[in-house]
Amino acid sequence: MDGKCKTFDRQTDRQTDRQTDRNRFTKQHTQIAKGIAILLMVYHHLFVIPERLHYAYFSLINIFGFDFQSILANFSKICVCIFIFLSGFGLYCSLSKEKSLGRMYLSVGKHALKFMINFWIIGLIILPYGVITGVFTFNLKFIIYSFFGLSDIIAEWWFIPQYIVLLSIAPAMVYLLNRCRDRSRNYLWIIPTAIIITISFVYLANVFIGFFGLYIIDISNIIYTYLIYFTRFDTFLTFAVGIICAKFSIFNCISDFKHTKLISYLLILLSISIRVIFLNSPDSMKYDFIVVPLFVFGITEILYNTNISKYIIFFSKHSTNMWLTHTFLCYYYFQGIIMKPYYSTLIYLWLLFLSVLTSYLINLLYIPIYNKLFSKDHKFSYKNYLFFKKRKYMLK
């Protein structure tokens, strides 16, 4: 009898765990959102500016005068703020475990180093081919600016300095958010102090550049370029919303409502409507701080624990490599090969396949280097990036 009771208790505990997991924004939700973001990014870059494609192709059919391919490509710009939102959300979850601001910055510094090593490896693999074929001019400026991922070299890499800037302010934001409500200490003085220091630093950088006339290739110009990304209020606001959603468990609160599926469909419809009606522009991200949380919650809640989620999660594992390489395939190097399928949908699928294949090749070099440098943190295996049919593995 006791054995049966224990078995029943274990089953009840597992059911309770699954229900609790269902009412949380889990790692799988994040992977689904990241996978969707990279799929949207590839489509956005491929079709948002048709003039960049120098080969004829058959686009999606217009219905009632609406260019659905252009609308979809413009909407897919949401991918940028999805990544930003998830970065803010994830950084809060990881940094809030640290006890001091110094340890937060140490954690962020290590995270930034891992990302930049991945980026530098991709640059060492991708850029030499462009130099050999004459796509890029090999000089000192090209080397230095490429090293820092500045956008005047590769336009699609503009988000790299923005990401580093967001990482640099994340610890301060998390630290203040977690301690401003502590009545025993007054941390509010940090906010105006940080603002004054930042403004002063920007001003002095401008004065320094103007006084010495260093506009061509110098570290001060690179610093100034990075400082410009502090003025991207649209991305900063989305990043802050991600931190706030994690801090106050907003997604968990929405999950507690009844008819969550219906709410999810309505949120997706609302987010798409806002994005299409008000932001039908290739570069606009003005309202994405509102649109992205609605879209992310809705789409992940619908796809959670479905068969299609494992395919999307597969792409999320390759998202960084795909982001940093897919435009080289479709714009700079192999556009003729990419456009061979002729039909836009087939072209898109073909580019996805080649981007994932490129990611596998990059990981042959990146994974051993990562494990050598950061094996104490978390050792990667090449199998992490393979696709398996077993759902149990994919949900890890």
C-alpha cells in the first residue's frame, strides 16, 4: 500500500512540476523566440530591399494590391528587438543571482568576451575571401574597424557595438532595479551620477576628436562611434522592457489567466497589426518596445511543447552564426548561387540551409577554442548543435 502511495505521490509531483513549468517563461520559451527571430532576420535581409538582388526571381503573389512579400519583410524587422528583449530578459535572470555590482560586471565581461571570440572567428573565416575577391579593400582601417564590428564596414553588423553597449549598462540597471526599493540604503544617487558621467564622457570625446582632428582611423573615433549607440533610445527601451518583464515575472502573471491560448492569439494579432500599420518601414523600430513583448509571449505560448518547436529551437542554436554570416552569402559573395531556385520561398529555404551549413563549419573551430578557454563554465559539445528527433533532448 505504501509503495502505491509513493508511486502516486511521485506521479502527482511530476504533474505539478509540469504544470508549474507550464506557467513559467522557461528556457524553451526563450529558445523558441530566438529561433523565430533568426528566421525572421534572414527573411528580412533577403527581401526587404529588392534592389540589392541583382537576379530575377518570382516573388509572392500580390492579393488585392497588397505586396505581401514586402509587408512580411518589413514586419520581420521585429527580429532585432526580439533579440534585444531576450538579452535584457536573460541578463536580468543571470545577473540577479550575483551579490555585488563588481561580480555582475565580471559576469557580463566574460559573456561579452565569449561573444566577441565567436565574432572574431567568423571574421577570420569570412572576411579573407572578400579581400581575395576584391569585395573588401585590405588596409589598416579595414582590420581595426572589422575587429570592433563597426557598421561602416559591414552594414549588417551594426548591432555588434549596440550589443556591447547594452551589455555594459545591464549590470547597473539590474543592480539599481533590485536595490532601489531597499529602504535601509539609498542607491538613487547612482542614477544622476551615471547620467552626468555618461554625458560628460560623450562631450569630452567630441572635444578630443575635434581638437586633434582624428577622424580617419583612431581609437577615439571608435570610442565615439560606440558612444553614438547610447542614443539609440528605441533599442535601449526594448532592452529595459525585457529586464522589467523578468524582474516582475510579467509573462508568468499573464499565464495565470484562463484561456491563455486565446489571449496568445489576440496578442499576436495585435502585435502584427501595430507593426504593419504604424511601422511599415525597413528601418523603423519606434514601437517595438510594445510590440515585441506581446509577440514573444503569444508566439512562444502557442508553440510551447509542440512538434514544430523542436525545429525552431534547432535554428536558435545556430542563431549567432547565422546572424553574422547569412548576408555575406546572399549579398556579398554568392548571390548568384543563392538566387538559383528562382522562387522566393525556395530561395529563402536555400539560404537557411546554407547558413546552417556555414554555422556547422564555424563551430568546428569555435567549439574547441571555447572549451579550451571556458571549460570551467560550461563545456560545449558539437552534438549540441545537431538535430535529433528525440524531443526529450531538444527540450534540454
